[in-house]
Amino acid sequence: MKRHIFFLSLLYSAFALDAVAEENPDKIIGVWKSDADGLMVKIDKVGDHFQGRIVWIESGDDQGLVCDEKNPDKRLASMPLKGNKIIQELNFNAAESIWDGGTFYSYKEGKRYRCRIKLSNENQISIQKILKGNQATASEIWIRQ
């Protein structure tokens, strides 16, 4: 009986989280930390879309000196990363309770990917880069700050 109640509560929690995202697509607005990329990104809503800018970079150097060295555009390669928009044009997809249709710029690779974001819980998002052929990479977890 306890096991049955436990599984029912887990199922209810999963549906409740999806319902929260459906009711409020602005739930991803805020500052998120990526340990894998060593940065913090502030996600805001601009018009009908969501975007994210780098607000902090994990570096021993001065924040203003960390540049976008791998950017294929040589004019941009010497620009500081702090303030760069790395998430662009995301839309909320209510049917799937995800944010998609936008792009994610990987400064470590100097490449832009399509991406999707899912709210795992109130303080955690899961980001997937979408490669050519609609193949998704492993999810990267970001934590709300």
C-alpha cells in the first residue's frame, strides 16, 4: 500500500510540474548557473521570445577580459563574453511544456545550435543542444541562482 501511494504521489508531482510550466511560461526567467560551462546566464523575456545573456564567467581573469576566442567571426572573437547573448529566440511550447525554437551559442566551440529547455523543478532547468538531423545531445543541468 505504501508503495502504491508513493508511486501515485510521484505521478502527481510530474503532472503538477507540467501544469505549473503551462500556467506560467515565464518560470525560466532568472539567473541560472552552468557548472559545465562555468558561467551564469540571465534569461529574460523580450517580446514573445526568451533570451539569455552571460552575466558571470568562472575565470581567474578579469571578467571583462574573457573573450569569445573560438568565434568564427574574427571581429567578435576579440569581444568580451560577458554580456553576450548565448540563448536567442526561445518560445514556450505549451503542448510539451518546453521552451524551444531558439538557439544556444556554445562559446567553448564557437558554434550555435538549436536548443530546447525543460523546467525540471522550480530551481533547475535541463538544456539540450539539437544537432543536425534533430539529434539531441545529453542534457546539461543549470541551477537557479
